[in-house]
Amino acid sequence: MENYDVAVVGAGVTGAAVTRRLSAYRLSVVLLERECDVSFGVSKANSGIIHAGFHHSPSTLKARLEVRGNLMYDALQSELHFPFRRCGIIVAAFSVEEMKIVERLYAQGIENGAIGIELCSRARMISLEPKLNPDVVGGLHAPSGGIVEPYRFVFSLVESALKNGAALKTEFEVVEAKHEKGSFYRIRSRSGEEVTARWVVNAAGLHADEVSRIFGAEEYRIVPRKGEEFLMERNAMCYTNKVVFPVPSPNSKGMLVIPTVEGTTMVGPTAVEVEDKEDLRTTEENFEKVFYSARRLIPAVSERDIITSFAGLRPTLEGDDFYIDLSKETPRFVQAAGIQSPGLTAAPAVAEYIKDLLKKGGLELIEKPGYDPEIPEVKRLRELSMFEVDELIGKDPDYGEIVCRCESVSEAEIKAAIRRGHTTLDGIKFYTRAGMGRCQGGFCTYKTLKILARETGKPWSEVTRRGGGSYITRKQIGDFAVHSIGSASESAGKTASKKQRGTAQ
Amino acid sequence: MSTKNTTSEQGVEMVCISCPIGCRLTVRLEGETVTVAGNKCPRGEVYGTEEMLSPRRVVTATVATGSPSIPRLPVRTTGALPKENIDELLNRAYRLTVAPPVTKGQVIIRDIMGTGIDLVSSRDIAAPED
Amino acid sequence: MTERIVDAVVVGGGSAGLAAAAEIARRGYQVAVVERELSLGGILNQCIHNGFGLHYFKEELTGPEYAQRFIELTREEDGIEFHLDTAVLEAEENADHKIVYAISKHHGVTKFICNAIVLAMGCRERNRGNIGIPGTRPSGIFTAGLAQRLVNIDGYIPGREVVIVGSGDIGLIMARRMSWIGAKVHAVVEIQPYPSGLTRNIAQCLNDFDIPLYLSHVVSEIHGKDRVEAVSITPIEDHHPDPAKTFRIPCDTLLLSVGLVPDNEVANKLGVEINPETNGAYVDARLMTNRPGVFVCGNVLHVHDLVDFVTEESTRCGGFVSDYLAGGGRDEAQYRVSPGANVKYVLPNFYAPGRENIFYLRPMIVKNRAELLVTLDGEQIMKKRFPHVQPSEMMSFRLGPANLRGVRPELANVVEVSVG
């Protein structure tokens, strides 16, 4: 039986950030994740925006943590080497009424402490972002806003936590928890595995309400709100300098045009409440909505550039603020629920806040000597000059083997992903970007399968897209007998009668 | 535009597959005589007749090599095999392992089911470097 | 970093690259072929079915057999060097030369310095994201070419109960291939009212196996959480999907054969101007792009149906490259070629009146007993009869000095090509 001081439930951005923070102390920490890899839940489908602190009222917890979190990204990047750029955010107004809303956002930003936020005239807006619709009348600019590669960020947080002694258990879906002898929780997974922990942090995203119930803590309901986004290819005409927002509606921040840090463009997301916490279906109807909205901001957005679309689910909570607090129903249990936007931005600050809550609740925090906040940087072939590439191949020949042509990902990077525990196609995709480019894995999938099989020693039949039953290929030629001409083994003289539905002549 | 074989008073309408042109043939069977119309070359007449009496196809497939660097050897039949023999040929071929070196044209299965048609390799594979 | 100084670099060692390189070497120039796979042959290596070479060799070869003929041909030429397992990362030009950077495991970065580049990289496949099929995102969705690779090169069965989207040749060939490895193909779904692939393939890949072809239908939704479980198929009536008639087919695999797009990564690095009609480069009468000394041939120029045409086009391209290296052809008078009625595109986009010109085009209509009409500034200069035309079958014709007698330097001399 494994005994821990702290169990963190959910390895999304919140759980990963908390675990890393706690790994700086003399504590045994375990991060429990139901999927087969980290960042596979809410944090998987994310716009990757580091918000600037003007969207939410100063009275909310999320506003405070957003601004604080935003400021922590530079230091984190130098320690963890994830892709991040402070490109700036603009909100574009197209009428006098919209400009009034922008002015309110500006005031909110000032009160929240958003650094460098400014109101802009039409001319300034267009000079900041030349691809803006010329009908813009004005807006605001928040230079502290930025873009990040979200899963790479979560992966690096977890890597750092593990380096400093934290443990990670994937495919551990919490189904039962008993509080024993008033001092620790016995936590059981769906597959029957058990761990004990004195303290628990509930960062379970879409399932935070279920986890809360399992631990006998507060009753609340997480309602999934789906957001669909479209990805446009690298260097499309619509790639902007700034993250472009419309004026927000009461329900959502609106549909944006987002220049990702990798060079692609995302448009979206929509915001629709759904019933099912696993409903990630994309739909036809939203396509029109998203493109109309996006083109209103940036006319150069074109369907021709779409390479894929995907959906994510936001874990919304009544009241719409973060719920981060010590439980009043059960001891030594911290709730971190309703972490939707700006959850990614706030994550480093949320981790600090939770650490402080734990301390307040009585957890002893003694700094660990030898804590190392840095992780080694895995160089990306795409970003290097030819001289650097040559040098790198000399040191590690696997950099000379291109696996993903569209994104210039080398075998060395794929191996680095696998060695860090990312052994599904999606895990490798999110770590390296292989399969995210124009061809969406058409060329590189078979290469990745080969490398995976070789590195893990597992056969191809065990490789999955993202765990569970998402296998790629389970059989080889010769496994099935061929009966290709079944009832149709007649010569051309006969015409067999067949049920043909809808075949046009 | 129908591409399936259909039967009418004129006979069976079919598409010749001997070459990419794909002439539309009309084939009649009267007693034991076959007449073919619509072909642009003699191969069409051969195809139409065979398709009526005993349809045949060229078969291509791969067989295992046992070599991890080139795991499959592409193979082909040297002529068109009667349709009813195809499944059995494939099932047989899929049980074989042909280790390199292999030369293009090398016979893998001789005289398939007494038809006089062989299954041969489509390419060279050099001996593995050791 | 290794430096290689050659006359020309050919990017891609498939059917186009091999034919172009063979011609350039035959004309006495030094040429480097850079190929990212471990062997030459390109996509032909995985096209193990027969049907290749009917025009060029008057034989029906399999893809590997056709490739091997050209590999042997290039081996006969001095002056060709092959760089396998080597991928082009960057390409640029300076005042004197063109530079191509390619990397490989064993040689690091090789810097090729040359005077001409031939782009012969072939195509990539359109995928689910490009056509936007709604629904869940399970595993079990493959582009047909990827599935073909997994089956024919690696010996894996992508799935057992298959639905194929698109009746292009790749989809049809895979319908047969999947049937021949023990899978069951339940349907081929085609959005157009006519099939996209060669008629012979409908016969020998679908009819032979009783695979239903649903014309004017679309896959309207994909179902399945981890792995594909079913697809919804909806008929199109009066140009609109009729959701009331949607039906479901349970399956575990979806193969997408929904189009090829020239793979322009390297072309983009050189600033080559791309034609949105073909998604390939604009080229003049010498198959040269807007960048002097950068030539294009094969599928990366426009998607071909027959490899024989790729060979013809690429050999001709190799000839033009050689002329260019010899310093010739630069002052050749050239005039525009324009697509007219019912023609989607014509290539090349220019012609030279002083010599023989070969053109490839795609019609936009399906018609029996059709006519190709060529005009010069509105005056008819050529007419050619075709027993049958359809968009999926590329057409070809020639114009030589005899046809182009009406060209005068002071006139526009626009050649227009129509089909009707």
C-alpha cells in the first residue's frame, strides 16, 4: 500500500501546477489521473491564451489569480522551456455601443492591475494589427496577454514535479474514498488499485463534482459547456500579431482569432451547454457561426486553410467563479473546481493559493533541499538554424531522421516524448507536434508506430490513439481468412438481386 | 451512368478491365457461342468471352519476408487467375515467408492450382546487411 | 556540414524525380536526387496493384515493377548521386546559386549548391479536417494512402468492417485490397453523382466484391468513442443533404479517399507562386516556376491519374532543366495558355511557338463523343475528338510550329482550350 502526504486528483493544468509546487517541499505527493496520460481532459482542448486580466470583475477570485498567474509565466518558461510568447491581446469594437463595453473592460483591467493596458483609437488598432477589419472603430490593447502551447506546458509541469520526487499514476480513476481513523483517506481506483493520503486536492475538472461526492465533501454540479474550434494551417493569410477578441457577451468571451505560438491560427470557440461530460462531437452548424464571427474581426480568415477542428468541454460551476477552498464537510480536503477560463493563465497562482490553503489547514511545509525547478530543454529541430542542426545531429543522430514532415519533427524528439511516458499517438502529438500539421498524420503515423513499438517493446496492436479502446491496428495480414467472393461468386451471365439503398444510376 | 453488369435483351453489359480505357461491352451467350460488341481492341473480345464463361483476374498481394526492415514482398500472378481460385491463392500466400534475397520475377508459387499461372515477386530485395 | 556542388538538385526520388534526373544526367550534367525514404520509387512502392505502364511500356506492371525499371535506368547513367533517408529542410537562393539544405542521420546537414532545382515531391492526402466530417474523434479513421502503406508495406490490417469515403482510384483500389486481406467493405460513399475513379476500377474493385457504391451521398457523422463504431450516411437531393433519409452503417474503420494536394512545403520556402486551381505551381512552357531555375514536374505540379504521364512530363522537364543549365531557352518567346469552356486547368500555363508543346488538362464535364477545341486569339487552330471525357481522366494534346503558324510577335497570341 502506497502512503502519501498529499494526493492530487486530476492531472490537468491545475493539478499539475499544484503537484509541482508541492514537490518543492518535504512531502510525498501523488498525482492521480484517470486517463492514460496527463493533460487529456479539459486541458487537452484549449486555446492556449494567457489572459491579461480585464475580462473578470475585481471581486472575483479568478480575476486576482489571473493577473498574478500571468506575471509568473516568464520565470516558468525559463525553468520549463515550454513555448510561450507575450504577443498581446486586443479587443475590437465595431460600434459606439461596443466601445462603451470596451471602456468598462479597460476600467476593470486597471482595477485588476493589468500591466500596460491601453484604450486605442481606430488608427492605433490597425497599426497594432494590420489584418483587422477596417470597420473597427476602436478597442483596447493588453500587451501582457500572450500565447502558450498548453499541453506542452502541462507536460513540463508534470515532468518537473516527477523530477523532484512526486509520483504519477495514470489510468487511476477515483471511484471510492474512505476516511480512516480520522487521519487519512484510502482511495481506490476503478481497476482496484489503492493508495492512501493524508491530504487531498480535488482538481478533477469535469468530474470535480463526482470526486467531491466520493470523498463526502460539498455537493455541487459541474455543467459541461462545449467549445468548438477550428485550426488553420501554419502561415495562413489570417495569422495575426495579436490575439483578437470581439466585445464579450454575457455568456462568453466570444469567438476569437488566435495566432498560436506554433504558427497556426485557431478560430473559435463556441459556447454551448451539453448533457454528456464525454460529448466531444463537432457539428456542422457551428462552422458557419464561427467563421462569420472570425471574418468579422479578420477578413482574411478562409475555410480553405482549415486543417482540423476539435471540441473541448469547460467545467462550469454555478456562480461562474473559481471554487478554491478548504472543504467544510470533510477534513484536509481542498476543492479546486469550476476552473474554466482563465484557468490556464491562473494556474501558477492557483498552485500558490492552494499551497497556502493547505498550510493554513495545517499541512507542514518544509522546503526540500535539492529541489530543482529546471528541466532539461529538448531542442526542437524546427526552431534551429542549419548550423545548429548539424551540430545537434553530430551529438544525437536521431535528430537527423525526420518523422513528421509538416512540422519538421525528428526522431529524437519522438523518443524524448516516449521516454517521458507519452506512449499514445495523441501524447506524442501533444509533446512534439508530430501529426498536428497540414497532413494530420497522413505521412508520419506509420513512422511513429514503428518508433513506439521499438522503444516500448510493445507490439503495434497495443498502440492506441489516447488509451482505452482507441487501438490503431490489431491484426496482421494472415490473421483473417479471405472470403472475398462470398455469395457473389457467379459468372457475369447471372444478375444477382441485391438490396441497394439509394444507389444512383 | 451504370457501371455494374446488367442483363437485357441485347445481352450482358459490362466494362472491360483490360486497360484504363474501360470500353463498354455487350456480350451475348447463345448456346456455347459468345459474341462481344463494343470493344476497341482484341483484348476486349478475350475479356468479354472469359468474363461470360469463366471470369479471371490478375491478383496482386504481399507475402511476409521475416525481415523487419522490409517486412512484405509484393507479388503478382503472371496471368489472370479464375475468380474462384483467388481466395484460396491469397490464403496460401499469406501463410508463406519468403526470406531475402529475392529477385524480381522469382517464382513464389508455381502453377497455381494447375492453372499454369505462377505467383512471382514484383521486386528485388537484397540480402540483409549483417 | 558537408557541401555538395552539383548542377541540379532533384527533390524527391519517386517516378517524377527519377525520370527528370535520368534525363538531366543523360544530357551530361551532375544531378543529386534527395529522397526522404530509405528506398527510391516514391508512392509506387506501396502501389502493389497492376495497371502501370500501359502507355509507356505497353505492359501492365505493378507499381514496384514500374519503379524498378526507372531505378535501373538511373543506375545506367553516370552523374546521378542518390541521397536516401535524407530530408530537405530549407531551400534558398543567393545572387549566384541555389542552396538546398537536407538532413540525414549519418551525414548531418548537407548543403547542396546548384544552379537548378527540380521539385518532384508528389502529393499529400486531404484528410478529415479538410472536409470537416462532424462527429466524434475516435481512432480508426485513416486516409486511404496511409491505410495502403500500413497494409502493403507493413503488413497490418487497419480494421475489419470498413466504409470508404470517396470513389477516387485510391479508395477503389483500397476497397479491393481490404477485401483481399479478409476485411469487409460495406460501402463506398461518393458526394458527386458520378464516380471519380477509372471505370475499370469500379468494375474490378467494387462490382467484383459486391460493394455498394452510394453516389450523391455524404458521410454526415462519425460515431464511436474510442474507436469508430458507425457512420451516418445521408443522400444529397437537389444539391442539399436530405437528413430525413440518413441511414447508419456499423463499422470499425473509415478510409478517406477525398483528394490529393501537391505537397508544397519546399516550393513555399523558395517563394514559388502557386495556382489555386491546381494547388501546384504556375509554370511556363519549360515547366519553370516564377523563380528562375526552379522547375516542377509530376504530382506536385498537378495530380496525375497515370504514372506514364508523370514519366513523360518529368523526362521533358529534365530536358528543359538541361537546356537551362546550358544557358539556352531564356530568350524563348512564350505566350499564355488559358482554360476555356468546361476546362478546369491546362498545364503548362505558357507555350513556345517555335517548338513542340505537350499539354495536360482536366475537363469539368462528363461526356461521350466530346471535342477538344484549341483557339489562337479566337481562331480555331486544332480540334481533337475524344470518345469519352470525365473530370477524373486527364487529357493531353500537342501543339507544334505547324499549328502555331498564326503567331505574330505584335499580337496577344493567347491559346485557349475548351472541351464540349
